[in-house]
Amino acid sequence: MSLIEVKNLEKIYEAGEVKTPALGGVSFEIKDGEFVAIMGPSGSGKSTLLHVLGFLDRPSSGVYRFGGKAMDDYSDEELAKVRNRKMGFVFQAFNLLPRATVFENVKLPLLYSEVPEQEWKERTEKAIKAVGLSPRRDHEAFRLSGGEKQRAAIARALVLTPEVIFADEPTGNLDTKSGEAVIKILKNLNQEGRHTIILVTHEEEIARQASRLITLRDGRIESDKIFS
């Protein structure tokens, strides 16, 4: 079954009378459990596409179905609930609370969820363990290395057991070794069959770690390859 279906998706940004097209008629499907990389040069529309897929922005036209339901059929409140319960996000900037511990940062999404409080500790510990950060559990975020910060951000995205994880340039602020470790974690999460991964990157070496690569140029799909 397709988790994500996109047909003739367009996004145009308007500032007064100036219209800037970001996506121009994009169509594809992503099945549950896939690991898909979206690659393209700066200005190709890859981050815009990720924001639409993650319910962070609405398209100007076209159809986007998540889990079989069209985005247009969701109210803003429903979009927020799906985004919080079924989607996890990892960004280049980490977005951790610097003076909070790893445990506190990872637990944060649970405070705004419907998960019973008695489950918070177990879920948080499990997510931290999944990214190999248990020894750093009680360290404040500002004391972590860049790679550790990104692993904490991945754990935070995992804590609500989302159906899909969106990762926007997750290795962009990391050295090569730390970046490879982060991609290995995402790959392992996908191969364990628990999460669909959609990764945005401008690095071909990173993109080839996925099982499928969608390449964008000027807001359109230039190629869509499946790696053996």
C-alpha cells in the first residue's frame, strides 16, 4: 500500500504581484517502509516538497494523499494531529533545548501527546537506546558533539513511533564520520521495518544510502531510481 501519493503537485510562492514557482507538477508514490532520498541542487524544490509532505505547508494545486486520505480533506487541527502522531522530523539545526538533558529533550514530544504519562519513561529510554545514546542520557544538550546532537534529535523524532521520518539535510552540520553514523542509524531504523524514511540531501554519497533516489531540478522530477 502507498503511504504517500502525490499527483501534479505545484507550489507557487507569492509576494505581491511576484510569483515564484517552487514545484511544477510533481507526481510519485512512496510505499510504507521505503527509504527514499530526495536530491537536487539549491533551489530545486526539495525542501519545499518535504514541507508539503510533512504537512508543514500546503501545495498551491495538485493532490497529496497520506495514508489514503487527501490533504484537502483534513482541517488544520487534523493536519496538526497527524503531523504530531504519525510524522517525525529531523532537521539540520538539531533544534534541541541546550540546557535540557538528552532524556528531557527526547521526552518533550510526549508532553503534548495522548500517550499516558506512565509510558513516557519507557518510550524515552527506548528511543535513546535505539540511537546509541544511553551513556549520554543525562548530559545536557550543549555538552554533546554535533553527531550526538543529531542522534538525540532522531531519538526525539522516534519517541512517538511515527509512521514516517522526514530528515532535512540531517548531515549538513556534521563531519564525515558523524554524518555516516547518522545515516547508518536511519538505515537501521528503516531495515528493521519500523519506519518509512524520507531524506532530503544535496550529497550524492548520502543519497545512495537510500533504496530509492528522486532527483529534482527546477521544481520537477528529473529522475526516479531504485537501487538494488
